[in-house]
Amino acid sequence: MTTGRLLLGATPLGQPSDASPRLIDALAHADVVAAEDTRRVRTLSKALDVAITGRVISLFDRVEAARVDPLITALEAGATVLVVSDAGMPLISDPGYRLVAACVAAGLPLTCLPGPSAVMTALAVSGLPAEKFCFEGFAPRKKAARRAWLDSLADERRTCVFFESPRRLAACLHDAVDQLGGARRAAVCRELTKVHEEVVRGSLDELAAWADDGVLGEITVVLAGATPRADLPSLVARVEELVAEGARVKDACGEVAGANPGVRSRQLYDAVLRSRR
């Protein structure tokens, strides 16, 4: 028996004309279209003037686990299954991974119909280095978790791309100022490829102030990598020199941190205290 094939189809971020010919063909001929939102895929097919002839089923986070076994059975029976998310590439902070993993484990063929990706689009227009980057998915919702996550990026040298809700963007950027320093460069990309596309570039201080007025739409943030820090023991030694000359520890840490981009006064203060134990 000939097995079917799993297709992972990248869908337009906002402009239907960005759909690839291969995606259009797959929408027209797939036996099953597994969509994050069935209404959106039908709206897309109408905009592309293509009739979906196969069965359309939902494949969002809460139902994906239950959908895997039936879809694997369909693939083993010879069906072509197309997976699409609301916009961009499936699996990238969107459903699809469980099905792909099950497909690989079962030795079933799968391929990708490449196309739009908010991650790559935002990186390209950010104006920040793109030779090396990391993708962090969605920023944590809760403040404590978000601040801990941002702190983990303090020494990340690669450009970082992540998604954020417009409702939480201002809070996230203010937390980034506290954890990473207000001078770190970033870009907020809003409504990429759509009519109201906007890319705002600047320091975290500037972007946090801008976001305080309220932001709407789909948000992708691109954060510059950390500037290499000076050797921490050397900075501690410099603080101790200033203290020996009469400066208060806190003031000395502020002066040394201010002269070394990427070094936070509080971090340096803690290092000085540890060195004295």
C-alpha cells in the first residue's frame, strides 16, 4: 500500500498574494487540511480563489494530541495531509510538532512548503545583525517568569527574536530595561506585511516609552545581542580602587558600570560583596 504524505504549508502573514504556488496547489488537492483555525484557512482559500476539496479539520493546541493518531492512520492509508497555521510557518510557536514527531517515528514521508515566517521577516527588517540569531517563542506571561527569562538573555551574544502580545508589550519592554539595560537596541515589528505594518527601532528605553501609549496588532520583537562584557574580576578590582580612594561602594559600582556597556550596577555590586566574603 502506498502511504500518504504530510505537508507543512507556510501561509501568508497578511497579504494573500504571498502564498506560494505549491501552497495553493496543496490547498486544492490535499485529502485533509488540518488548520489552526478552520475559518481562517477558508478565508485564505477564498482570497486565493482556490476550492478546498479535501476534509478540513481543526488542529490547534488543545486538540492536537487527540488529532495525531487519526491523522497518522489517514497518512498510512495513503492520504495527503496539509497542516497550516493561522499565519507563517507551522510549528513555530504554533501547532504541528506532535504530528511531525509521530510522522517521523512512524517512518512516514513529510515535506515543507516554505514561505512566509514572521521570525525571518522581522529579523530582515529590524536593522540588527542577522548572521547569528535565536528564537525564543512567546515571552513568558507572568512578570517574575518574564524577568527571569530576560535575565537569561543578559549575556546572549546573538540577536534574539520573540513574540509578544500587544497587551503585554509595554510591561515586557519595561522589564527588559530593568534586566538588560535601557541602552540595548531592539526593534518592534507590528502587523508585518499588512496594511498597517510598522517597524519601530531604537533603544529599549525609547521603545518602552513608545509602547506606553498602547499598541495593537501582531507583534514580533527583535533584540540586539549583548555587547561582550569586560572581565568581571577586573571590574570588581576597579570598584575597590575607587572605594580605597574614598568613594561609596554603590557610587563606585555605578561609575564602573556606566563606563562598561552591558554591565549592570546591581550585578557589579553583588559581585563586589561576594568577593569580600
